[in-house]
Amino acid sequence: MDNAIDLTRLWAIIKRSIVPMIVLAIAGGLVAYIGAKTLITPKYTASTTMLVNRRDSNSDANTQYTTQQADIQVITTYKGIITSPTILDTVAKNLTEPQKVQTQKATKAVYGKKYDSYSDTYTSYVKTKAKPAQYKLVPAKYQNISGDDLTEMVSVTNETNSQLFTVSVENTSATQARDIANEIALVFKDKISKIMSVKNVTIMSKATADYTPTSPNLKLIALIGVVLGIIIGFAWGFIREVTDRTVKSLDFITDEMGLTNLGIVNYVHKMKDIQAAKEASARVVSDDRMTPRGSSPVAATSDGADLTRESLSRSRHTGNRRI
């Protein structure tokens, strides 16, 4: 019996909640999607992949395996170095300051020999003069980038038992994320040989600009909005059902409460209309008595009386009241 009552109550809660849940789920999903689309700045991710592989001339399989495991273990150290100020401050400096870029390498002088018949010797002469290296000043790519800013953008990941690791940069600009990732790879490769006296890092793939935003995840945010709408709708229906003290069935009075059903009292929709109708009726009767013969009682009454007659008529429209 208790189970039947619980199921009945649960079904009543569901019936009260079904419409609010549907409405709030749709509204929550739309609000979440539109809000995330308009209020949250999209971010883009660019990644570069590097390989840790120490060159070993020893062909012994055990030695090569040991070297490989050592390279895998050192990746953890490389992660900390990449996200350290030593690397990121240099990257920020390279991106925000003009750079001196070599456009042409220096060339050495080329000498030739010629035979001197008078002295019967060979003398040297300059065939091509030496040329110094040529440089040009490239303006800074970006402004207002610091090492602390890069710390929040950069993440380093690697797969288990793999010599590959990936440096990812998340930024509000796809091209800026690409340039930062590539600069990190170049600076790290150059500095790691000086920091740890090894040359075992190779850039496997450069970062490219991906113009598909990686955040915010609009689908996930919309789904969360739908779920919250369903929860709020169900809670609203649950509260309405729990706080509803009206009697839904005569069986509850006779069976549950043990009372005797004496009958059904008609339900009046608006109790305040009854008193107004009584007062209006009294005024109409009084006006009828004072109206001369041959004149229309309706004409003698005011517009308010006509309205009260209509309200009296409506107040007499009754239904079955549930006790």
C-alpha cells in the first residue's frame, strides 16, 4: 500500500514537472549557448612536437634500451625546464623585441695562382673578395607579452613510454599561439644543450595556426544548461506538489482519515463576488421600487447595476468543490 502511495505521489510530481522541465530545459540550453557564444572569448590551441633521442653509436641492444629509457625519464625534467622563466622569458623577449636576422652568410676570399715566367714561380691573387655576413632588423611580432603570461598559456604533455612530447599553447589568437609554440621549441632546443650538455632534442613538427576554437566548448555548456533546466523544473514541480494541501480524492477522507462523507458542497470560484452581487441585487430591487410605471427598470439603473447583474449571474455559475 505504501509503495502504491509513493508511486502515485511520484507520478503526481512528474505530471506537475513535465511542462516546466521541458520549457526550462530548452530555455537553459539556449541561454547557456548564446551566453557562452557572446560573453566568452574563444581560444585557439597550437602544438609542436619534439623528440628526445640520444645518438648512441653502440649497437648493443641492451645499451640502446637503457639509453631510450633514460631519455624517457628525462622528459619529466624537460617539462619543468620548458615552463621555467629561463625559457619563457627568452621567448617573450624574442617575440616582443626587434630581432637581428642574418640574411646572407659571410663568405671567405677565394685565391688563385698564376705562373710568372720571368721568375718561374707561382704567385697567388684574389679571385673573389671576402664578404661579411649581412643582417637586417626585423620588427617585433607582438607587444606586451611576458614570461608570466606564457606560463598560463603553455602546457607540456607526453604519452607513456614515448620519447615524444608535445608543447601546446592556448591563446585568443590562432597565429599568436602558433608563433609562441614554435619559438618555445627553438629556444628550448638551443638552451638545453647548454643547460644539460646534451644534444638529444629534435623538433619533429612545427605548430600551425588552427582557426577552430578549442574553448569554450559550446556543446558541453549547452548540455549543462539543459540539465540545469531539467533539475530546476523538477524541483519546481516537487515543491508545488509537496506544498499542495488540497484533497484530491474522496477516498482520502473516507479511507485514510476515517470520516463520513456527508455530501458535496458546490465550489464558488470567487467568494468576494458573492457579497458584491448581494449588494448589487439589493440596489436593483430598491431602484425597481422607485422607478415610475411605464419606464424601463434597466434604464433607471446605472451601468454599475448592469455590471453587478452580470457578476451575479457569473457568481451563480458553480462547480463541484473538492473537500
